[in-house]
Amino acid sequence: MAEAAVNFAIETLGPLLVEEIRLWGGVRKEVQSIKSELESLRSVLKDADARAAVEELEGGGEESIRTWVKQLRDEAYRIEDLIDEYTLMVVKLPHGRGLVGVLHRISRFIKKLKLRRGVATEIQDIKSALADIKRRGESYRFRSIDEPSSSGTRYVIPHDSRVRSFFVEDDEVVGIESIKDKLIDLMVKGRSERSVVAVVGEGGLGKTTVAGKIFNSEGLKTHFNCRAWITVGKEYKKNDLLRTILKEFHRVANQPAPVEIHDMEEMELITTLRDHLKDKSYMVVFDDVWKIDFWGDVEYALLDSKKCGRIIVTTRHMNVAKYCKSSSSVHVHELETLPPNEAWKLFCRKAFGPSSGGSCPSELRELSRDILAKCGGLPLAIVAVGGLLSTKNMVVSEWKKLFDRMGSILGSDPHLKDCNRVLSEGYHDLPHHLKSCLLYFGLFPESCKVNCARLIRLWIAEGFVPYCKRPTSEQVAEECLNELIDRSLVQVSERDISGRARICQVHDLMHEIVVRKTEGLSFGRVLNGVDLSRCSKTRRIAIQRSIDDGALESIKDSKVRSVFLFNVDKLPDSFMNASIANFKLMKVLDLEDAPVDYLPEGVGNLFNLHYLSVKNTEVKIIPKSIRNLLSLEILDLKNTLVSELPVEIRNLKKLRYLMVYRYNYTTGSIMPAEAVAKVHRGLGSLTDLQKLSIIEADSQVLKELMKLRQLRKLGIRPQNGNGKDVCALIANLENLESLTVGMTSKEEILNLQSLSSPPQYLQRLYLMGNMKKLPDWIFKLENLIRLGLELSGLAEEPIRVLQASPNLLELRLTGTYDYELFHFEAGWFPKLQKLLLWDFVAVKSVIIEKGAMPDIRELEIGPCPLLMEIPIGIEHLRNLKLLRFDCMVKQVYYMTKDENWGKVTEHIPDVLVTFLAAGRVFQYRKDILSSLSPEYVEQIC
């Protein structure tokens, strides 16, 4: 991780110091010298970080290399601090006009001289420290990026847990029998052409065990003429790999390998392998593949003789599997964590042993469940923790002590050593920028499901992702997240309708490892509200649950760049002012869901702030001092009480994201009356804006919005009669992907007919107002996947005219058209996955023909007070996962009494009915609803 810090320091030194060079005067050469020194050190940092990782996991005596790396990282941080502190002091120098201005200029000149002297002294000190670090680093003989090692391999974390996984006994394995049978079936059946089975999943899931059971299957031993098992690993030489394959084919067949094999070069090795496989059916297992383009090294050697060649690849990287598709058919099997019952069976077997019959004592059952939950269904973790517990006395207090210390002993206890090593491998294999991205999960609470969009914005604000326009920084950051997902380091908890990751998290044990890394690297620290003594050098703090009044005082001189609050019920009165006063160099202030109701004027002193979020808080007013936040990129005011943006917002020229709407989840309205914020003139100066929603837009604001050509998301409430101006604006925003246009009410005219050329990339469209006819241009939107309509006045059925939309995945209609019958005909909505029909008070029945909406996953209806019968044809929607009726308890209760209810809904995993009480939404599942009494149903309705 020193590599990340050094890279950041170099990137900061370059443009910023060149920009401010006239302020630095005589220290220019010294600054350039530091930059050159860092660049020379950067060339060996990859090797240094790798060797430090080996030292950490294998035990390194005096930890000499880790100490060297830490000292270099500290100096890089020191450079960043120097630059930010100097810039802060320059910003604070006095300005003025006239006589006062002359006096201020004299004062500025004197203060600049003092600043330069102080900076020059600090630079000399840093330069001396770097020279010393470089001198000591030479004794370790670190390898440069472009310099191959004598052995041909980098320093790689060694471990042999895969050997044990290959030979694990059947009675120690649970939950893989059906997987094994399925994959064996793929191996022996199907086409005669060569094919690949890729077993993909995070470390510790049992990929090697599954592949080993398949490889050793008696049926497959006789089915294939020749077989080979090769453990690949992170580093290899291509020719050595080809030799190993050839040797393994001969070894498994009990045949001697060719004597001349050691003298063969690549072409001869490939030819020999192809000759050996000619006219044979074969099976090869490549275990533990890391290199993305690995397939390119072996594909020509593995002859496709149309005799049933089968290859199994086990990997953590989804991209390894994808690469194989370039020249072979590939079946990808994503290995999942064990289900709760299988996990419990394996845990009991390891913790209590066969002598107890795998039975857990009643007094340990609850604690055992808690410990097992920590393992998150990961077989390697369950076996390791169960093995450790088997050495302990079966006493609650002793097991509780181990549970409380699991995170801290993960890297030290011999029983957990393999588990720690396997999980840590994925982190150490990352490039430096992705290490920073992964470490960010350590700032969130354990098991926290993180919003991907929020994470991406935080990475941008932190500088982990470089600023760029094509592709956008947001797109680059999303690629970083997808790579962490493809490497099986981050788990996707929820995807949006288009398949993009929406909510993500890391495994609980990976979270333990990441937290330990964030603290050890001074990357960040989670505060318990009291013990802040070790936070003096940390760059980020996450306050969880509580914080004492005055607790921040102990770290007021720290260099904290980011502050987060999680699950905090109450904040001391002094918190806001104290955090702003103490952390002058702050880049990120994330108060989402925090108990705050104001932002102090002092927030304008945070010159370095890039990210400010008060989402889901009671904040009402944005202070005028926000005009000073010239570096601000993200301003998240979503679901606050802010109804007007100060005119000073126009100063924030770097702003990329400005969200200020409130959404009323109980009404389902596209644009509730209270959702919109008023803005002042000057908005057109924010030309970097990517997302802006939702604002009042009179004719003047519409003109200003014309200047924001980078907008990808826009939400506006125009004034009545501005239809042509709105159409001109939409046509001008060619990068637009999401558009919301809503009038004050459904009765107010919304005229968008004059738009002839809609943005070609538009994917999401939401309209609210009065329309006689849907605009013709809607049907030209080839990329439209989500459409929401809250309209009155339509003369034609929206469902009928939209049914042929080629790529529509989600349709949301709110009281649009006076329907009495919803009739979905065969062939309608071929790709639709989600349909929401809200607030249709006249609807009495729903008919769904066979072949309509074949891919629908979610169907939400209500309130429809007259809909008393089960939707006819609901049984045809075989892919339906969720059927929800909103505010229809009474209606659905009587549906459940129909004798056909169970038959037509048995294929739907979740059938829910919601109701409102005291302003909150509650829900019943279908099994609970049917058991209620009629009297109770009448009461809650």
C-alpha cells in the first residue's frame, strides 16, 4: 500500500506545485528533487509491497521490510499534508481593494515569505528522510518493475492448503454432491468438441475440493483416455507450464515422460502435446488460475480433436472464465457459500467431532450460531474455526472469549493461519488503486450492505479514480468495482433491473482482514467513541454507534481527510463545530443517516472538501459559506428538508453531483409536491455537473441548464407553458441517460410533442402531468429500459401502445388512464421484468394471457379497492419472484379464500400485501394473511 500513497503524492506534487510555482520561489528545485526521488522509489515498490506481504503472513522476524515500507508511506503522507496545509494557508491570506488592498498585499507578501521559509525547511527534512529511506532500501535489493527476478517469479505468498483440499475425505465434505454430479454430467455428455468448465468463487469456497472430487471420480477415470491435474498459481513460465502438463499426462498414465522434455522450447512442447492428445479423449484440471489471459498460454497445446476434450479451470477471477470463451465453449459454475443447514452440519462435525455424533450441546447452541454466522457459509472458515473450537473446553465463557477475539486472532492462531492466508491472497494480488478501493469497505460496519453508487462517488472524491470525461470518472470507478466483484473479493447483494451491481458487501472474515489492514496502514480507523489515542496518523475515521462529548479533542492535530458516521443515535452538541475546526484538511464529510439538523457556517472553511453528504437527515438550510468549497465535487442533499439552494452554489465549478429531492415512499408518486428545490441564477456555470435532480425550472433556469452539456441525469419541474423550451433543453443534452420531468400535479399540462431528436442514450424516463397522447419520440428510444408515467388526460391505453417496446425492462404506471380492466395479451412486453401498477381505483379485474410478459420477475399492484378477484392467468408468469399488493389487505384476504389461490400462486416465492399505519408501511406474507380473522382484517383496513 506504500505504492498507492507514493503514487498519490507524485500526482499531487506535479500539477499542484507547477500551478502554484510562483508562490514557491526558490524551493522549486527542492520540490522537483522530491518528486524525482519518489519516482525512483516507485519503480521498486511493487516488489517491496509483495515482500512485505510475505513477511507479514509468514512471520518476518524483525519485520524489516514492512518497517521500510511504512516509513516510505509516512513520508508520502507527509508530502500530501505539506501541500494541503500550504494551500490552506495561502487561501486564508488577506485580500482587499483600495488602501486596504495595498495593506493586505504587503501583509500577504510578508506572510508568504514566512510560509516559504517554513515550507523550505520542511522540504529539506522530507528530502533528507527520503534519501535515507532510499539508501536503506538498496540493501534489500528490491526488483524494479521492468526487471525480471533471477527465478522468473515475483515474491508470491506460499501455501499448501490446496494439497489438503485435494485429498480431503468424503466425510469431511458437505454440500457439494449435487454440484459434483452436475459437473460430471457436463464432462461426459454434450458435444464432442473441446469444452471448458470454469469453477469460479472466492477463496475458501471449496473450488479445489470440488474439482478434486470430480478428477478422482471412478467413472471419469475410465471415461477419458488420459488425465492431468496442474496447480497453476499466480506466477509461472509458459514453457514450464507446458512441460508440467506433458509430465502429468504421463505420470497419471504411469508412463515415463520423454527424456528430451527439459530441452524443448515452446513450439516443440506444443507439438508434442498435440501429438499426445491426438485421437484421445482427455480431461485436464487447471487449479488456482490467477492470470486473466492464462487460456492463451495453453489453448493451442490442448488439441481439439473432436474426441471429447474437457478442461476444468478453478479460479477466483470471472475474467479468467470469460477469456476462455474466445476459442471454446465455456460453462461457468459460480460456487456459492454453504446454505445454513449444510454449514451447521459441517461446523458441528468439526467442532464436536464424530464421537459426539456431530451434536451441539444446548448451552453452546446460541453462541455456536453466532460464531458460525461470522464464517458466512465459507467452508474453509467453518473447518478452521470448528477445528480451533475442538481444542477448547466446552464452556460458554471460553467460547465467548474466542468469539470476541476472532478478528484479532485471525492472523496469528495456527488453526486460522490457512484461512487468513487464503483470504489475504486476493487483497495482495490487487494493483495499488484497487487495494485502496477494497480497504474502503473497512470503514463501513461489519455485514453492511453498501450502496454501489455511494461507494463510487466516495472513490472519486478520494482521488482513487482519475478525473476524466471519456469515459467518465463514474464509469471508470464502476469498472474498478466490477473488477473487485469479478475477483470474488466483493459480493453483490442486489442488482438493478439492467444487471448492474446496486448493493454490495464483503464477507465478514474479509471485513476483519480489511479492518486490520486499514488500521495497520493508517488508511483509516473505526472509532468506538472513547479510545482515540491511536488515531493521530490515520487518514480516515468512521464513528460507529456513539461518540463522547469532547472525544475529538484528543486528535485535533491529526491529518484526518475523511469522516463517516454509522448507526449513531445522538451526537454531542459540539460535534459539528469540533470536527470542522479539528480536521481542516478534510476531503470527505459523510453524514448520511446521521442525527444532524444543520450545517454550521464553518463548513465553508473546509477548502479541501470534495464530498459532502447530509442524505437522510433533518438539515433544512445550506449555509452561504458553501461558496468557499471550490473543490467540492459531490453534494448529496437527498431526502433532507432543503427546499432552496443558495445562490452561492454557482461558485462550485467542480461540482459533478447535486441531488436535492425527497421521495415519498408511501405515495409512489414520481414527483411529490415537496420533492423539488428552488434554485437561483448562475447554475449554468456548473459545467462539470453529471447529475442534477430535482429542481424548479422557470424559463431562466431552463436557459442556464442548456449550458450543462455533461449532464447524464436531470430532474426538473418546469412551469406551465414551457413545453417548447423543455424540448429544446432535452435535445441539447446529448449525454442524458436519465430524465424526470414532472408538473406540479397530474392535471397541469405537460407538452413534450415538439421534441424531434431525443438523446440517443436515454435509458430512464419519468413523466408527470396532463397529456392527451404519449410523445412520438418515446417510441424512438432504443435504449429505454425504465419508464414511469403519472399522467392524466390520455386518450389511448398506455399499456397497449407500449407493449411492443423492444428493450423495456421496467414499467411504472401511476393512475395513468381510467382502466377498469388490465388485459395483457400474448406476446406483449417480451423483455419486461418489473411492472408496477399504482393507484388505479376503478380496476376490477386483471387478465394475463399465456405468453404475455414471459420474463416478468416483479409485479406490484395497488391500491385497487375494487379488485376482489385473483388476477386471471397469474399462473402463466413462471419467472415471477415477487407479487405485491399495496394497501389491499381486505381484497387480498378474500382472494386467499378462493379455492384456486394456492394452486395459482404456489410458484411465486414471495406474495406480499402492504398497509399503512401511523405513516409507516407494514406488510404481510400470504401464509400469514390467510390465517387472520375477518374481524382483524376489517379493523386494519
